[in-house]
Amino acid sequence: TALSLEGTREGIYDKVMKRRKINFLAPTPRWEMPLMRVGDVMSRAPSLLNVVETVGNIVDTLRGCTYNGFPVVSGGRLEGLILR
């Protein structure tokens, strides 16, 4: 079905995401966000993945927890983030 953009300032991607019920971040954070610390929302001992990792270890990590995001580290330095 076609999407009409007339009379709206909303972009086509926003309309498609709403229609498919895909959640996305609001343009402004909720009021309590500036008051929060990382420890308020993240596990104390996150499951880390190394830059070079075996498939078996990745599978074990994914099966062993329900986290959505996994920090990727190299020598103790954050290199990136992998999402489920």
C-alpha cells in the first residue's frame, strides 16, 4: 500500500516503522535519563566478547544469557558492540 506524505513533516522511514510497529528511540531522552548512571541500567559483570572469538564461545554466550548487547573488547579496551 502507498504511504501519503502530504500534510505531514514525518519522514517516510518514520511512517514505515510505525506501520510495522518497530520501536525506535525518541528524538529527546526521557526526563530521568540525565540522572541515571551506567550501573543503573547495565549488568555489573557484562558478558564480553573478544575481537577474535571462537564460534563456540559466541554460541555459549548467546545461549547462557538473555542480554541484547555484548561489548566487544581487545586488551581491555572497548572496540564495539554486537547486538543479538
